Amino acid sequence: MEIKVLMCNCKGLCDSFKDSDMNTLPFEVESDLDVKYTVLRPQLCGQGGAILEEAMKAAKPASYLLVGAYAPKAQEKLFKKLIRATGFNEKHFIPVDIRGTDNNGILDRLCEAVAGILKQEEANPATT
């Protein structure tokens, strides 16, 4: 199993990220969490979505994509077609809202999501 983290900061224009330091955040994520890699894009829902598409297409069956951006329900809705088109396992798409906090808050939210993945893997190793 591998976990890849893709994050978006809404072109750096969204006030929701005013307390976070996106220059240091990817390093902090990779230092604190057991993930394969971390990528920060300015707009995953626009042209930056190509990296998300590539990650989905290249994913192994046991790969998880943890996407830190805005509201999880909005992410699920927005990326539903992409998930279907790439054949990515929608249960392995983990949206996390990283808005409105600082780097420590973002790390906490991502850590919680990773813990949820690990718990899911332990409970259902053959189904994921």
C-alpha cells in the first residue's frame, strides 16, 4: 500500500490559506507522515488537475490518493468524472479539507486521514 498526497491552495488567492505556509508544507507532510510523496498545485480543479489525472492513471491497486484542498463533498463531486474515466478506485480517493488553519492544523487533518486509511486496511485487507 502507498499513499500519495496532492494538495491545492486555490492559486494562493483564497483567504482560507492565509495562516498556512505552502512553501514548507510539502516537506513537513513528507517528514511527519508515511507517504510516498507530496505535491502542491495551485489549482487541482483547473489545469493543475493533470497531475491528479496522472496520479490516478499510474496508481497501483493498493494506492491511495489523499487530496488536501477544499470541502470533501465538493471534491468528490468535482473529481467524480475523472475518477471514473481513469478507473481509479473511488474508495481510495480520500478528500481532506485543509482550509482555515495553519500548517500544524493541516498536518493534523492529513494525519487523521492517513490513520483512517490504515484502520481501513487493517479491517479489510483483501477488499481494498
